[in-house]
Amino acid sequence: MSRSERKQNRIDRYIELARKAETKSVEAFEHSNSIVKTDQPILVGHHSEKRHRRDLDKSWNAMAKSVQESDKAEYYRKKAEAAENNNAIYTEDEDSVERLEEKIARLEKLQQTMKDRNKIVKNKKISDESKIAKLIESGMKESAARDLLIPDFCNRIGYADCTLTNNNAVIRNAKKRLERVKWLKSQEEKEYEVNGFRVVENPQENRFQIFFGDKPAEEIRQKLHHAGFRYSYENECWQCYMKRWNIEAGKQILMSLDKEKI
């Protein structure tokens, strides 16, 4: 299953959980109303007083459950929305190389655009109105163009040097990551044993995977968590990102185990 398919499954799961919670909320609300069908006040001293008070308690409890389930439905709707709007680029994405290349191209274009606009802004041979006109031609809105001409606290105009420097740093990091992703994508999957335990180096998923077969003891699970491993129900294994420290830590844990006692 591709990452995009897993993402869609996650979105669908959150939507279904929200739907179920909303249904329970409505049912609890209707149940609350059904318990107290009339607005008759409690008849103090009457034989119906105790039953009436019990009914009110049940009604309030049902209403509280309705509110609780409604909040839960809203929580899962937000989770679904967040999952749908998550545009982060993950190494294991099938299109991670293409998306990183697009990101770098976009950032480089932005860098050049800021440089070109700074040249316009800092040109002392033309008027501010001419500068604004040229900035608008470059794709800026008039309000943004005028803001670019307003001096900062150090009396500087245009894009700050730190903005250009930070964008350059993001470009460099993206290029380094692109090289890493390309290298991972070019590697073949490796499967072998460490102290009798099956492990897989899965570069396409960017995961180092350990297969125990049975659920390991709590002490072992804690060590795996500490080493950056998490259990994958989809792959039925303990896995971490393919980083040298995590992989070596995982291998050391396996070497310390007695397979017969797992």
C-alpha cells in the first residue's frame, strides 16, 4: 500500500469515527429528552418524588454523554481535516523525489524574485511611484509593493538580508535531503538475521524493520521505544527510520536477547 493510500485510509477512518460519535450524540440527546417528557416540577413529598429525581439524573447523564460524543465527533473531524491538509514531504512517499525537486525550484524562483525586487527598491535613479509600478509588474499587489518601500527599524527597505539568508538555507537543506532520498530510492531491500531474528532494511519505505513473530516482553518493548522503534500493525513488525544510530541500537538490543525466551 502506498503512502497516499494509507493517508486516504486514515482520513476515511477519522470520518467514520466522527460519524459514529455524531450518531451516538444524537441518540443520547433523544434519550435524554425521552426520559423527561413533561415540564412538570418535582412534587416534594409526593410518592413520585424519588422516581422523578432519578429520571432527572438519568436525563442529565444522557445529555452529558451527548455533549461528550459531540466533542468527540468534532475532534475526529478536525483530525480528518488535518490529515487531508498535510502536505509534508516524506521520504517514503512514492513521489518524494519529484515533490522535493518542485520545492527546490519554487524556493530558487522565490530567491531570485526577492533579489530582483530588492534591486528595484534600492534603485536611487527612479521615483517611488516608478518602483511601485515595476514591483506590480513583477507580480506584487500594490499594497505589498508599497509596504516593501517602508523602512524598518534600521531604516532599511526591501526584503531583509536575513530573509534571503534563511531561504538560501532552506534550499541547501532541501537539496541535501533530495540527495539522500535519491540514494535511498536507488538501494535494494535487504533481509537478514541478527541473533536469529529476522530484520529488513527497507529503503523504499525508509524503515529498518524487526520481526519477532510473538509480542516481545514489556522490558524489550521499552528498549525498542527508547531506540526510536514503533510497532507497525500494517507491517506486523517493529520499525524505525533508516538512521544509523537507530539501526545500531536495534541490532544491539537483538544481540542482547535470548530468542528461546522471547
